[in-house]
Amino acid sequence: MRRSLKVAVASAATLAVLGPIGWFWQASRVPATYDMAEMGYADFGGGPASGHHHASGGTSVASLTSPSGVAPDVAVTLTARRDGSRYTLNGQTPGPVIHAVRGQLVQVTLVNANVPDGVTLHWHGVDVPNAEDGVAGVTQDAIGPGRSFVYRFVVPDAGTYWYHSHQVSDAQVRGGLFGALVVSGDAVASDVDQVLAVHTFDGRRTLNGVPGVSSLSAAPGRVVRARLINTDSGPLRAWVSGVSSFRVAAVDGRAVVGPSDISAKSVLVTAGGRVDLLFAAPGRVDVGAGAALASAGLAAGVQPPATLDLLTYGTPAPLGFDPAAATRNFDYRIGRRIGFLDGKPGLWWTINGHEFPDVPMFMVSTGDIVRMTISNSSGEVHPMHLHGHHAVVLSRNGAAATGSPWWFDSLDVGDGDTYVIAFVADNPGIWVDHCHNLKHAADGLIAHLAYTDVTTPYRVGGPSHNRLS
Ligand code: C2O
Ligand code: CU
């Protein structure tokens, strides 16, 4: 073959290979600015498609606020600062614990002192009105340096919650831009109430920012409520030693019905999730990597290999709705494949076989009973978190839930697992439904639950450089 012909054949072959790749690359590029509601495709879950307005008409997210003109019961100002890879709120990390009583109106003024990428606050687990949800690019614009934003919401349910930035959240939460929110007023009785926000800073696991063992001051026999909050991106296992038994009093801000005594078991706390443990002092709660809360002189017990299964823990109680009467049925199938995400080659997450941003928009109407089947064949665990709603677990891998209603906002979905969950669509808005391994969310494991008549004036990207996760 003549040299020029060889070259021609070679380049034709190259083109045949690279041409489609180039097309996939091009097709994967995410526009610099876009309306989340215009991306991907609507999935109506077998329900009516009517009333799905795009950019025009309908209710704006921005109007879904708490009543104005009412004085707040709790008012807090939080000033966010960045110092290298560290982030603080009012000069500390975690930020101050916010305390409120169920039904109170909480007002938080977020001030951005110097965070270049901008900040927001999301009230993880609190079913707030949509405009207060803190998702940059969907429910508000990121708050740039020198600016501030006021959040106002009623805390409808007692329990353990947390707040964190939802702008460039992987870096900001990892760097410390978070804090605990405790809403009192449930029926769980205790003498000592202890928040335990678990976070790994630069490879060191901490409790409320403190590595190693923190001391528990509770007289013998006093009942301790330890509110574990997993603010990391992976699951943690906690265990209690020095006691004959303990209980799980609440999960994700919902009291467990009829919790029985537990011994020789660890408790899994999914990323973003909360578990409230109840035990009589003296005792010791370990969360791994040497971080613990302990009564004086109590050494670490061995971590029990068995893990408590919430599918069968506690006693059944009415859900308040009938999942069998579901009006929408969705699949949230998590996979992984080689491809391009925004022009970058890699192994990317898929949702129902689609890669971000070509992912489903789960469409509902107010009052719908929603069933969702979440399955994971991606090779890794995903802590799935739906904003604005609490859902209940109906089954895992075909085994029905038989314990207390397992309400959650953050669910550890292991590789190979399938959960059927249900909830009532009772909080209009556009809500993120994503993996709380925040790196995974940033890599596209993020979808939305959207009410058919709700639109958003906010844009991902744009002048505020809003980032979805
Ligand atoms: Cu705690 Cu969308 O996050
Ligand atoms: Cu994930």
C-alpha cells in the first residue's frame, strides 16, 4: 500500500472509532446554565401527566415559603467562613447546635463572610417548605461572599436533624460546613441528652469535632439519649458497651414504636442518617476509629459483628396511609457504566440506565401515594436521601418490614439490594433525591421529585454559579 493510502485507511479507521465517541462526548456535555426541570425526562410513574408545566405557569418554588410577618421562636445567625479546605460557622465546626421545640418557627440568617463558591444551608431531614430547602440552583441561588439569606421554617416533627451546605457540598460538608439541629417534644424520656455529630476531618474521626474519647457525665442509672448523626459520606457502625442492653429510640427524626432491648449488636447509621440510642449510664458509645463517648473508666468493648436490622425492630403501628393504594410507582435503579459525564470519560453512575443530566424527573401531584423501588447493582453502597419527605420501608429484597414503621429520610442501599419504599406526596415543590455520598451526587447520582405544577426560577450554573450538589 502506498503511504498516503495507509494514512487514509488509518484515519478512516480512527474516525470510525472516535466518531461515535466524539458524539457521546458531545452529547454528555452539560450546558453552562440550565433549568433542572428542563433536563432529563419526566417519569409519571403510571399517574396522570396533566399539569406538567415547564418554564411558564404553575407555582413557583420561590412562593413555597413559611408564613411571613410572624415572629420566630428561635432566631440564629450563622456566619460561614472558609480557611483553606476548612469551613466554619460562627468560627466553629461543627456549627452551633440549633435547639427548637416541635411546632416552633425557626429563623436562620446565613451570612457568607468569604466562601468564594457561595453557600446555602439545607435542613437535612426537616420537611420544610420548598423555598427553605437550601438547594442551590433549584430552590435558591447560592449566597456569594458578603451576602446573606434568611431561612424561616416551622419544625413540624421532633427529632434529630442536621444542617449543611448544599452548594459544592462535597467539599464544603467534608470541610466542616454543617451542624446539628435538635427538635425536642417527642415522647422519648431521658435524663441526659447528648448530640453526637460524627465527622471525619482529614482522615480523623471525631465526635462534635473532637477526636478520641469524649467524656459522658451522667450519674449511674441516669438514662442517656445519644443522638448520632453521620455527617460523613459512608456508613458507620456504632456500638454500646458497659451496659447490659440499649435501645434504638428513633431513626431519622422518627420515634421507633416499641423498641426492644438490644445486646451484642452494632447499629448502622447511613451517611446523612441519624440514630438515637437510649441506655442507662454508665456506658460507652463507640463510632469506630477510636472516637467514642464514654463514662469515666470505661474502655472500648469489642465491636459486635452482628448488626441490628431495622426491618424487624420494634412493633408495627399504622402508617397513616395505604401503600397498596399507590397512585404512582417509580423505579430508582442505580447502576454504573463507562461513558462520559459533562465531557469527562469515566465510570459513571446511572439512574434507570440514564446518566446525569438525562435522568428521570419523578413527577407527582399533591396527595399522591407514591411507591418507589430503589435497587442498586452499581458495586457500591449508596445512602439515598429524598428531600422534603419521610418515606417508610415496605420491604428489602422481597422480605416485608415487620417491625416498627421504619420511617427514614436517608437509606443505606447496599450493592445488590432492592428496597420498596412509600410516602405521601404532601409537600409541593421540586425536591432533590440523591446519594448522600456527596462525591457520588457530584458525579451525577442525583434526580428530582417534582410536583406537576411547580416551576423554579433558579438555574443550575448561571451568574450565582449554582451547583446542584
Ligand atoms: Cu443532606 Cu441533599 O442533602
Ligand atoms: Cu452513592
